[in-house]
Amino acid sequence: MSKEKFPVTPATRFLREHQIEFTGHLYRYEEHGGTAHSAACLDVDEHSVIKTLVLEDNRRQPLIALMHGDRKVSTRELARVLGAKTMNPCDPAVANKHTGYLIGGTSPFGVRKVISVFMEASILDLPLIYINGGKRGFLVSLPPTELQRLLQPTLVNVAVED
């Protein structure tokens, strides 16, 4: 954990509560900048910046999908894996209700409700990932094995080129 002053969010509280070492990274948030912008600001490979996406199936059951910044989730493939008819992004207000986070600041850590987490399996191949720390313009870096240990996500192979 860094000694610098970083935002205190439900995500950072969750990580500290579970004694996970992480490094905070602040950057200038840009609306619709996405992972390309945050990767450029932090001078890291966009592939190691992990998106936290809140999706819902045809029964409106929410889930979190973790994906490389330079890839997209094949919602068709994810729906097939889950046995759902369809899979779509949640409306921002609905995503906020489920997670407690604003779009652009959604973290998989410290979410408001228990939500199933699905993670692209190749994320585990990276030595270090950068993932939202619970506030726009704030990422935390940590080994992906810690993310797997904490969240116990279901591993999937649903990435498509962005």
C-alpha cells in the first residue's frame, strides 16, 4: 500500500481490509477516454489496464466482467457460457445501484451488492494489472493473482479484438 494520499473508496477499504498490497495511480480523468486514455496517462500497456464492466442477462441479473483494456467482451459468447439468451451493458443508473460506483469509476472491489464476477482468463498471464480503484481518475495496480484470490471470479474466454 502506498504512503501517498489517494482517495479513500469502498475499493481501497476492501483491499486494505484484506491486507492486499497495491499501488495507487491518479490521472486526469477524461469523459469517454476509456482505458486508452488512462494507459497513456500512466505510460502502461493498455492490455494490462483492466475494464470493470457491469452487464445484465435477459433476466436482468447483473454480473461484472473483467476484460483487457484493448479487448471487448463478446456478449454473445458470454451469454452462451452462462446459458442466457442475451447479455447487455447495464444502464449507468442501474450499474450504480448495483455497485455503488459511477461509470468510469467502477471497481470490482467493495461493490454494494454481491455480484458474480467473470474474468477473461488471460488476465492471469500478466505480472501486474491496473484496475479502477473506485473513483474516476484513479487506478490501483496489483498482481492479478490477488484479484483472483479475493474475488474468486469465474474464468472465461470471451475476448474479441477492440
